Amino acid sequence: MNLKEIKDMFALDLHELGVKANLINNDFVTFVINRHINYTNVCISKCPLCAFYAKDNADAYLMSKEEILSKVKEAVALGATELHIVGSHNPDVTIEYFEEIFSEIKQRFPDVVIKALTATEIDFLAKKEKMSVLETLKRLKNSGLQAMPGGGAEILDDRIRRKICPNKANSKEWLKTMKIAHKVGIKSNATMLFGHIEKVKHRARHLYRLKRLQDRTGGFISFIPLLFHPENTKLKEMGVREKASPVDVLKTIAISRIVLDNFKSIRAYWVMLGEKLAQIALSYGANDVDGTIMEERITHAAGAETPLYLPIQRILELIKGVNKIPAQRDTFCNIIRVYS
């Protein structure tokens, strides 16, 4: 599938795309019991797309090891099998900070998977520490890092990135970091933040570049199309005032499933979509709803009105409501339990 073919799909009928996308999936819809831990909001990049970074010292924070371990303990007690640990580009955070925390987590809770640090965080950390990305990833893996989330990809087109996230890794650096991670045995997800200043041609290019890298490495697990929320961001001041329409969202999810048929899953991320639209997306190519989350700050800082935590029972109701079979998975999309 070439770039033009992907772009042309955005002109097709939504329901036609939905039927084609669903043929790729089976009747199972997966979820994970997980917790998000946003370890800091201090960031020198201050991207126009972001509402999360601290605007002044009064709002700034950096979690201590003890604070993070307390949250991990709570999550494990609730059955979490995965920790999603991401933050920002904090110049005071060292690689030793992560090594100590990851090592302590694995020592106390050996069965929980540490999925942490976006490719842009890794790129920033490597440059700050004057180390290669390879050495950085090897050290983090040795201390307990098992997988990486897909954040920081935004739109993999540098003309767009120069406007929405000019002070962090460019598209080639993001892709290179993921390629190196896959090479050293760290699987990852991938995301796409859409519904701001990009056009469908930029979304198409993003999907095309991900598909090509996956063909080479096989290291991606899931793809998460992220609906942009403009509230409290500088992009709103630049004229991005409305979220993408539900039709646009569903079409993007369906096309993602069709194009990225070499990814295990396409997620309907309920935190950004809302429960109802996430449920509908399960009939338009999505086959995963992410998880319980337990706590998420980044999207909610940008105006998301969804809960901070979605109980398992509610997840089961959403999935069964569209006649799908709920299945709890691990970080790597291995099914742990099927719910009848």
C-alpha cells in the first residue's frame, strides 16, 4: 500500500471503511488492568499542543521514588499487570532516577510490566546525559524497562512538528529511537495525535512511515489514534478550537486498522474518545480499549472530561454492548482471561 492509496481512503464512505476494517479483527476486544503514573510535569519543551506542563513553579512537581512506589503498590493490589510511566522533558531528571525506580519496582513487584518513557523522553534523556540512544535504552532495560508507550509521535511530518512540538525530537529521531528499542528487545506501541492543524495527507504519511518501520522490525504491538483536545493549549490560541468530529474519528480509526494490518491491535482510547465513541469505534476497526488507567493527568489537563479510572465491570459492559467478547490481556497482547 503506497502513500497515495492511504490518503485516498479518507475520501471513502465511513461504513465501507468500517466493514473492511472489521474483517481484519476477530470477535475479541482486549483490555489491560493498568495504571498511569505521570512522574513529572516540569518540561523545557513547552509544546503548543500540550496543556500538561507546569506553567509556574507552584504547579510543578517531580515524584519521589517513594511516591511512585506507593502508586505501584496500590495498582498491584487492584490487579494491575502494567505500569504506564510517562512524564515530560525535565532537565533535573537523570538516568539514575529511572534506574533506581525501575529496579525497585521489579524487586518489590516482579510480575508487573514496566512500560515507560516515550521515544521523545528517551531522546531527550540521551542528549542530556550525553549518551547514545542505544546505551540509554540498554541501561534502562537492564534496570527493568520492558516496553515503551507510543507517545511523542504526534504527527510524523516535520512541517507539522515545527508548529505543534518544535522543541522535541523530530520525526526521524522518533522513528530511530523506536527502531533501536526494537533492536534491543524492547517492544513498543505507536500513537498519532490527530484533529489539530494536520491534514489527511499528514495522517496518511504518518501511517505509511509506521507501517514501513513495522515491516522492518516487527517491534510495535498496538497503535493508538489519539484525539487532540485543544482546551488549555497554545494551539487553541492559534485557532484550533474544536475537536475532530465523530465521523472523522471513526474514519481515522478504521483506516488505521486497514493500513496497519501488521499491528496486533488498534485501540479505542476511551480517555480521549469518551466511553460512547470508544464503544462505537469497536465496530469500526478498533479491537482494544486500553485499560483501567487508574490515574491520567496529561489528557485531562487538556480538557478531557472522562473518568480518571474505568472499573473492569464498566469495560466489560462497553465491550459486550457491541456483541464483542471481552478479554483481559497483558502488555504484549497475550490473552490472560476471556469473559463470557
